[in-house]
Amino acid sequence: MTTLDGDNNENLNYTSAIKAAVDWFGPIDFSTMDDQFKASGITSMLGSHSAANSPEGQFIGQALTATPALVQKANPESYISTMKVATAPSFLIQHGSNDNLVPYQQSTTFAEKLKAAIGGIKVTVEVIKGAGHGTQEFSSAPNITKVFNFLDPIMKKAN
């Protein structure tokens, strides 16, 4: 059982290990979002992500600067170091270049850190030019086919 499993005592006959992950425009490090928007020249439609009333601040329960340790615990990238090369999932990471809710650098930086930890063969990252946050490029038939083509061999191998 891993730390993230908590005190779950149900379904212990089934592993909680993840074989594959498809990450569409996910926030990975809350504390860097404002600086990344500034660097890219894109204005966040939500204003400051560090503010107490931002989605990230509401998740944490206060401004991000007030509790850096809690922010660190909430950031998905904080758990990269717990992965082992042999058992780490494969990742397909996609993000729109014009996303004004989550900066695309969240995905590119996440991919770089994953590659350093588990190797490039398990990490595919794609910044979709012109796409926004959850725009039709992600749910288009060609992209859904791409996602299933990524998942299919991994899931067949897992069974």
C-alpha cells in the first residue's frame, strides 16, 4: 500500500498501481502558474492563481503563499520521486498552447521531470498549437484515436 492509498481496507485484492495516465492540461505545480502565464504572455482568465479565491487557493483553503508545505503536498509533481522506473506508468500529456486556465508549461515541465525520473520512453508530451483549455482539439476523433492507440497496448500488456 502506498501513502496515497490512505487507510483504505477495501478491495485489497486489487492493486492501486497505475499502468497509464492521460493528462489533458492538468495543473502540476500550483506555485509556478502565475509566473508561467507571465512568461508566455497569456493572461489567465482567472487572475492570480496564488490568491485565496483562485481554484488552487480554494483547494488549499487559503492563499498559496500562506502554506507552502501544503501546496507542495497538493502538487502532483511532488510524487515523481516516489516512482520506480520498472513500475512507473506511461504518460500521454497534452496541453493547448493557448490555454488561459492552466499554463502549457505545467505540462512541458512535468514531462521533463518525468523523463528525468523514469525515462523518455514512458513519457509522450504534445503541446497542441492554438488549442485552449478543453477545446475541441482534445475531443476530436483523430485525437481520441491517438489516445486509444496510446492506451491499447499498455492495457493489453497489463492484463
